[in-house]
Amino acid sequence: GQNIDQPTEMTATEGAIVQINCTYQTSGFNGLFWYQQHAGEAPTFLSYNVLDGLEEKGRFSSFLSRSKGYSYLLLKELQMKDSASYLCAVLDSNYQLIWGAGTKLIIKP
Amino acid sequence: SQTIHQWPATLVQPVGSPLSLECTVEGTSNPNLYWYRQAAGRGLQLLFYSVGIGQISSEVPQNLSASRPQDRQFILSSKKLLLSDSGFYLCAWSILAGGYNEQFFGPGTRLTVL
């Protein structure tokens, strides 16, 4: 079967750094996406990794290790507006997105 | 630029009533189209996807159906709603190009079945 695991919920402090992990077991791999979803809204694209290594985009970075079936999303200089759910999704061998359940990130002042 | 529309934004329906949710995409041709459902505090559940007019793949057996009467129109329907059909329904589109398949989401429809 196909499986994507993320922590259900994390809490961090404004101004700090937080790392959200994602592990996956899928039939094939054609890339990994991170999306952000604020409560009651649609998910929006954050990052895409298809090769091993770190992709940096402003305060957000995403890392991928294909051999370990592992990715993380790193958020720096946390702001209150970063309070949201973060969804990890993997493109399988059929180019279908397999979604994790999401990690709810709570930012405290 | 591409845009995706969904309506209505919110809907309250009694059990046993029919359902029709519509999704349209502008600014692109022959997109892949998707219907997802998200229960409160949960992840995305893929319901249907379509790679072309009249081509629908169902991921989960249920009392819902989907149709794609035009290239950029995707409709989600039910003849008789169940309480368990309540949730946040999201339509998405993508273009598979060079192995890259980013999905773009519409604003969603929040359905409450009473």
C-alpha cells in the first residue's frame, strides 16, 4: 500500500524555527510537494523536490532524501500567519498525488 | 493566467436531497481535473479525477458521481446525500508536463448535510 506519515500537530514560538517531517512509502516516486493550508481555505503550493537535497525559498526550505523516503519542511523566523496545516504529497509512478493527512502548526507569541 | 472557480462556497442540505457542485477552469486547455473531500481536521481524500472529456476515474466507492461535460468543467453530483457526505470539497486542476504535476486548487465548497 501507499503511505505518507506526518506528525498530526506541532507547536512553536513566534520567531523560532520548526521542522516538519514527512516519511513516505509509495509505488514509485516522481517528486514530493509541500502545500500550506489555512483553516477553511484551499491548499496553496509551497515547494517541490524531485532530487535529493535542500531547496530554499525565503523563510521556507524543503529537504528530500529519496533513499530514506524522507522529507522535511523547515520554517524559519516564524510568524503568526504561519499558523496553518502543512500537507506533504508524493507523485507516484502514475503521476498521481498521494497526500499525507497534514501537520497542524500552532504558533504561540 | 489560469483561474479555477467553484460554487457554491457553502451549502446546507438535508439528508436524502440531491447535490450538484460545479468547478470550471479558465486559461488552460485539456487539464487534469480532480475532486477531493476533506473532513474537519483531516487530510485530502481523492474522490474522482479526469484526464479528458467524459473520462472519469473513481478512487473511492460512494454515493457520489462526477462528470466532465466540457474540457474545463467538472461536476460532482449525488442523488441522495448522506450525513457522512459533509465536508470541504475541493476541485483542483493540473497539467502533467515533463513529469511535473503541481495541482492548483479552487476555493472549495463547504457542505453540511443535516
